[in-house]
Amino acid sequence: MELSQKLAKYIISTKYEDLPEEVISFTKLCILDYFGSVFAGSSEPPIKMIDELIREMGGEPQATLMTGGKSSVINAAFVNGSASHIVELDDIHKASIIHAATVVIPAALAISEWKKLSGRDLIVAVVAGYEVCYRIGEAVTPSHYYYWHNTATCGTFGSATASAKLLGLNEEEIIHTLGNAGTQAAGLWEFIEDGAMTKQLHPGKAAMNGVISALLAKKGFTGARKILEGDRGFLNAMSNEYDIKKITNKLGKQFKITENSYKIHASCRHTHHAMDLMIDYKNETSINPKEIKRITVKTYQVAIDITNNDEPTTEYASKFSLQYCTALALLNGQGGLDQFNNVTLWDADIRALMKLVDVEMDQKIDRLYPDRWGAEVEIHLKSGETIVKKTDFPKGDPENPVTPNDLLVKFKKLATKLPENEREEFADKVMALDVLENVQELMRATKATD
């Protein structure tokens, strides 16, 4: 049986009634976490440019834009997907290296609002979307990740899955949906070399392309049946080595969404292990930066490939600099959204300490990646003392979890577009999605159409 057919059968068979209560609760937290990021990112300059473009192009007022007003379902997925990724606080899955919320949830919300579907419909679509994209991401990781941004590529299958589920597509239509989604999967890491805005296209287009794929399939538009395993399909074209078994192993018997990790620091996840250790060290002892001779951060190779930047010159580049994030966390003791700005970027003390940070690949840590995103930090003092701190799991991983209250606090800090007294009310609506009859009610509560 073709892989797409197996996935189609899974998508059709997944029912809300079969979801364990803990999966439902966890999924609602994922959706709440998404809203925090999209509220915070919707007014960023690159998002304003995308928003301006889609308004110039026009669109039926079918679904809410978090930038204000309504547009077509396709445009809403595009804008809201882009906006939810830019502040670097969106969720992530270790094994697949995918920020699923930014691609699955905006697509699912747009269709659910347009079709007046229920909160339960939304929840089950999100669960299925996360499941499919995580499995495909795991199959191609880590070789795929060197050139390709997994959120953009593998994530397209997730948004397509959620869209197909909400549109009630049959098995053949879902196969075509996946075929057309896979051929649109794109997103190269080259943007990181100069901090280009391209990164925001990745989740937006992945969300949008998944919706397009499902809507076309519903009209009878066909896609490649073997888009994953075919000789010229996704797996062979976009990875040097892959494990095809990971796509279907225990499919339908587990819920990978509960493997999700949440971000506390507003930077690339590959910087979080060192930031956690620096913050712990600052909280444990009084620090005089002048006593530090050198800091060595040992980690896995992928973290170095993505975040080895000892001279960031923009606020966004600083979020992808392991040297900068290490220094920032040690001096300021935090790494939230308010910590990344042009003031901290050029802070003389941070810049001076950053020059003392060396990064290197550690073979043992590297072998454990991506199951563990670990780091060992050595703080060498001028006195001759060396402090060593280690972690296998950044804060927010299932093995080092945050609490639902932590996520509520995070949401309130990010959702400043809502009046303060309405933020908890909105969070309550999200956490009661299982009794919400119409997702339009939730989207009205965003006040984005006011």
C-alpha cells in the first residue's frame, strides 16, 4: 500500500471521540501557545509587508487575519502562519525539528472559521496535522535539515492533513492532497546567512499550500500518488538518507503532539540549552563578568551550523547567535521577547562577554541529537576555577516541562493586542474549545476584526 494511502486511512479514521483527555488538553495548550505568538508577531514589519500584499491582491472575507479584518481562507493561512513564527516563541518538536503550530493551526483555524466548524473539529484536525508532519520530519531528519527548513517542507504535509480532515475529504482526495502538498514543499536555510525576511514566507506558504492542496483535491485535482516514496518523490529528492519506517510505525496508536516542546526564550531553539544553563548559573551565584576568562559551549553540530554567529548585526540575527544568546542570558538572567532589541544588541557588556564565548561540537552530545538537544558549558574564571554545567533537555521539552500556568503567563505577556482584562477570558475560550460550537466565536474574540 502506498504511503499516502496509509496516511489517508489514518486521517479519516482519527476521531475526536478516540482522543484521550490528556491529548485534548495538550492540544488546547498548543493552540493557546500559537495565539500568543501570532498576537505578538502580527505587527512586525515583514508581516505588515505580507499583509499589504494580500490586501492589494484582494480576497473574499472568509477568515480572520490576525493583522486585522478578513480575507480569503488561503490569505488568512498565509498571513497568520507567517505572523506566528517571527518572534521565535512558537512550539517545536525535537525529533522532526518542526514548528508545527505555525503551519497546522493557521490552516485549521481558517477553514474551521470559514465552514463554521466546532472546537472539537479543530482539535482533531490539529492532532492529525501534527502527527503526519512530525512523522515525515522524523523520517528525513537530520540530513534533510542541513539545506531545508523542516517547518516549511514537512510542515506543508501537516497543514494539508488538517485541511483535508476539516473539509471531510475521502481517501482518494486525501492522497491527491498529500501529492500536491509534497510537490509544493520548499524552504531553504540560505536566509540565515544574511538574516533575510524569507524565513517568514516558510510557515506562511506551508500553511497556505496545504490549504490550496486540499481545496483543489476536493474539486478533483489530482496529485502524485507516491509523492513520499516515489523515485522522484519527497524522500529521495530532499534527503541524503531517510528512515521510511518512521512514517507509519505505530501510526494511529500514539499521539505525537504530546512530544511537543514549548519555547520560553525568544530565540532559535538551538540556543536554549546554553541560555538555560547561563540563567541557572546567574541565579545560583553573584556574577562579575570581569572574572570570566572564557566560556566554552559544547553542543551538537546542527546547533553550530545554524547558530554559530559571533558578530550579529541585526536584532533577528542575534536570535540565531549562540554566542550572543549565551552572553545575554548570563548577564540579564532571562531571554524573553523584551530581551531582544536594538539596545541589547549593541549593549557593550553583552558584546564584550560574547567575544569570550567559544562554541564547539561535542561528539557524545552530537550522537544523542535529535533525541536530546544537549549542551555542556564550561565557565573558565581568571582565578583558574572552571564551572561546568550540563543539560540534555532545554526547558519546555517534555522531559523538562513547563506547566499550563507557565504557558498562560507566556500568553498574557505576548497577547498585548488584547486588553489586559480580556487575555485570560480569551485563554479560557481556547481551553474550552471542546464545548465550542463554532470557531467563528473564538476568532471574534481575537478582536482582529474590530
